[in-house]
Amino acid sequence: MKALVVDDSAVMRKVLIGALGRANIDQVDQAADGREAVEAAKANDYGLILMDWNMPNMLGIDAVKAIREMGKTVPIIMVTTEAEKSRVIEALKAGANNYVIKPFEPATIVSKIQEVLGKAAG
């Protein structure tokens, strides 16, 4: 399975790639903003996308909406500092499958990845 990690922080992308590795996903593309994420999603069939909310050029929430408008059903987990309940609801309504608030414990993100992929497989 191939995954896409979308975050404007190179350090956070590295952390998320490590989490994907612990979830046995080792083919990972990277994007630094929502616009890059949408272009990558157009060109690839990902099994999972980890998406930050606050990024330059295009917010992650807008990228989720654009990816869903393309008809892509890839599982998407928002990984963000946006902790307000209204933001969680907005992300889920936009098409995100789950939501992880930064900072997080590594086991938390791995668990969410496995949970979403289990739902996607079932």
C-alpha cells in the first residue's frame, strides 16, 4: 500500500512517515501543502492519506474536499493542532475518516491508522 503524508513541516512529515512504518506502510509520498496533496491524489491511487489542516497555498480541509470531489474514496486522517469539536465535525463532514490532534503519542497515530485501514478493508 502506498500512502501520502501532507504537512508543511518536514519534521512532522518525518514523524508521520515513521508512524506509517510502524503500521507496516513503507511506500510513502510527501506533500508540503494542500495543493500538492490534490495534485498527488489526482496522479496516484493511495491507500491512505495523513493530512494537516493549516498549511500554505491550500488548507488541508480544502484539500480533503477537493479529493472527495474527484471521487477518491481513499481513507484520510486529519492530523492537526485544531482541537475544537467544531473542527473535528467539519473535517468528518468534509470526508475525513478520522482525526488526530497534535501533539500525539506515536502509539496513538499508529492505532488510528490501523483503525481506519481496518474499516476501509471491512
